[in-house]
Amino acid sequence: MYVIINLVDVDETSDLFRIENNNINPEKGKVLIAEPFLEGRYFKRSIILLAEFNENGAVGFVLNKPINISLDEVLINIAHFDGDVYMGGPVDTNRIYYIHTIPELIPNSIHISDQLYWGGDFNVLKDLIEQKKVLPHQVRFFAGYSGWSAGQLEEEIKENSWLVSKIDVKSIMSLNLSNLWEKSLRKLGGKYRLWSNFPENPSMN
């Protein structure tokens, strides 16, 4: 009786986790999808929306790390809002930032891409929340943001930390983002589908 053993070449394993960005460059409106082994409270299996990217650096918000508290629990003098607050990143965590799809209602909004914007007149937004004229799927709030200095993000991408991709606005503004990392990878298909099923701690598998 013969037993056939399939040996996996080390180079093949390396290829499985090597990111192929297909010449997709980081730019505002794109997202960064963390590779499976990236560690850290904010960045482990995270998806980050790039709200700004230029020669001076980049600003982004982690989309899939809810804090599970409401806006009126972290800010005073604001009406209750049903949407959760998310961990936007490790920078300036004592401030609240937001993205939205209602620039016609919020003056001075900054365009990201498509129908997606960030910032704007917060006093106007507070009034809209008080008057119940804005819904949770129209505004997403973040405590802090993710930031990179000039050239830093490009270097991290070269180091295989981030897959640059695109996610539609509806998915970004969804109220259920707990499995966004897995969903996004499965949608990309190929070896990235395998990433989505890879255990967070391989030694426990």
C-alpha cells in the first residue's frame, strides 16, 4: 500500500499571501484591506476607507470596528442617533469624525468619491439629527482616524500589508459591517477567497 503525500512548496505558500494589487494605486475613495496576519487593535482584519490621499500623506477611517456605543454616549448636547460609533483609527481618538451621503444637507462637505463625503458643518448635522431628518445609513461616525505621513502608506503597501481595492458606497454605509473583511475578500475571488476563510490564529486550527 502506498500513501501519497502532497508537499506544499514554501514558495507556493508565500505566493498565496502575496498581495497582487494589479497596478491599483491608493487614492481617496479606495479601500485598504488588511492582509490576514496584520496585527493591532485597529488594523487587524480591517478595511479602511481612504478619505484623502496626496503627496503629503493619507487619511482614512476603519469601517468594520464598531465600538457598540451610540453617538449621544460619547458627545454631550446631541440627540440620540441609532447608528453606532466606530473606531476610525489610532489618531486623535478623542474626536468624532463622520462620512455621509447627504452633502446637499451638510454645508462644506468634502467629496471623497461617487456620492460619498466626509466632514462638513457639524452644527447643521446636529440639528438634522435633532429633527430626525438623517438616518443611520446616511451618516457613519468614527472616533479617531488612521493617518500616514508622506510615502508611509506606499511603503506599507510594498511590504504586503494592504490590498488596495474598491467597495461600493452602499456597502460602506451598510449598518452591518461586522463581516465586511470576509465579504470583500470573497467578492475578489481567487486566492483572496481563501484568505477570508483563514483562521485568525492558525495554531488554534
